Amino acid sequence: MLLALLASPAVPGLRPARPRGKRGMHARARAMRFHWAALDVTNTTACGWTKCYYPSSGERKHTGWLVGRPQCAKFGCPGPRDQLPELSAPSRWFPQWNRTWTFAEELRAEFGVDHLLRGPPFVANMPQETAAYLNSKLKGLHRDRKPHWVHRRIQGAAQWYSAGPHPVQAVRSCPWPECILLGCEGSLKAKMYAKRVEAFIANAPNRTRLGEGVKQNFAVVEAMVKAHPCLKIDFQVYLRNDGAVLNINLDRCDKLELGISRESEPLDEGHRLRLAQIPGVCQRGRDGNDNDQRRLDNALEQLYKLRE
């Protein structure tokens, strides 16, 4: 049984930043109480390179938590694969989570493009019982949903999480068919991408409202990307079936992901300038093609023409 532990941003010097902008539902979410027992591992759990999303048990529908991975103190997480590596202090990795939250709120205030974060991040100490529970449950997930970071094997069991401080943040979910991920997905073939968009349109309650909303809101998104070219890095947003566009994964503007085996490094000014010179919202492919942008443009064209 999980140890129910009330977590709070109690680590000295790591209080959440106060973002500039309007106060609303995001400000009210700061009062949310977090318990490790609230994390639920289901088929909607999804992990990436640095964090996992867990739906919240016993809370309102479409709410959950982001929980970050343990951060190694040394590059590459050295040491035997059957031993847990030395972990770094929160002061090394927590500020980046705060900057992402602040940036999300600034984009919401400046451009009116909302996001899925429900409140600022905080640091919570994960008990050993919780780490063991999460590791055992994550093992049963589909391979595409398991954490992408390298795990250790302790006594034959996969260890993605370990006891100690972790970044945590409340989020809203935007499940299918209410929402679709729209972006520059080079791994998806054009026909597959088109079918996903068609299925999303078929489930929309009001096609005219969806089409008009997307046309209006995506113009704002394009202005936002022009003002912040870093958003072209792995550009992706959630499109809701009422035409709203929601920002996700904004930490890509703070750090440039370089791959599985390498740490992140700051996005240098030269890269910023190169991104700014690329038209549209997608980076070009490695061979210089703009297939991703054309695929996205085709999907948007489908949506712009919608009528009941």
C-alpha cells in the first residue's frame, strides 16, 4: 500500500516563481493538495525523456500530475547497472521547471494561448514505497508509454524511480477525441497523419465552430512562434474540438534536447537566429526538406474548410 504523504515545496530556496500575467484557474490551482497516493498508473499514463504523466485517482476528471525523473549528479549516470547512481540536488534541476511554468503563463497573458499546467511546480520527497509501486506498475505499460530514460535493474527489477526529491506539477489532460496532438511529426507518414485529423473532425460536436476557431487561433499561434522561434523545436500543440489551441512541452524553449545519451544544453543564439529564418512553425528535416510543414499545412487546410 502506498504511503500517503502530503508534499509541499519545502526545499529551501526552491519556492515556485510568481509568473506575470492574469490570475485565474491557474492561480487557484496553487492551493491543490498533493498526495503520492493520488498517482494512478493506467493506460493513460504516458512518459517522455524527463517526466511522466499520471492521472489523479479520486480527483476531478481529466486532472493529473507530472512527476520528473531522478537527476544524476554526474553526466551519463555512471556506475554499475545494478546500483542506483548518485543523484543531484534539486537546486540543479528545479529552476528549469519554474522557468517553464513562468514562460507558459507569459504566453497565456501575452497571446491568449492557454496551456495544460494547473499550477507552479514544487519539489516533493518520494517515499521508497511509492518508488517501488511506480516501478512495478510502469513495467506493465506499453513500451511507447514507458519512461524513455535509462533505468537500472536492482535484484532483477526495473528501477525508473528512486526515493528522494522529485519535481511535481499539477496538470489537466486533454484526451481523445476531445483533443488531438498537432505538430511537426516527422515520424508519421502523411496518410496516417491525415487519417488522424479526419477521425478528430468526425468526432467534433460542431464542425463550423471547430474550423472557425482553428483558423482564428492558429493565426495567433503563428504570431507567438514568430516572437519565440524556439517553439519551432519539435513544435506541438493540442487542438481541442472547439477550436482552442493549447501549449504543451514548453520546456523545449529552455533546453534543447540532444538525444538519448546526451544531456541538455542551453539553446545558443546562433541556433535561435537559424530558427527565426525558417518560415512557418516547423524545423526543416535533416536533408533540408519542409515535408513536416507541408503535412501540417495540409491538416490545417482540412480544418479551415469545415462547415456543418
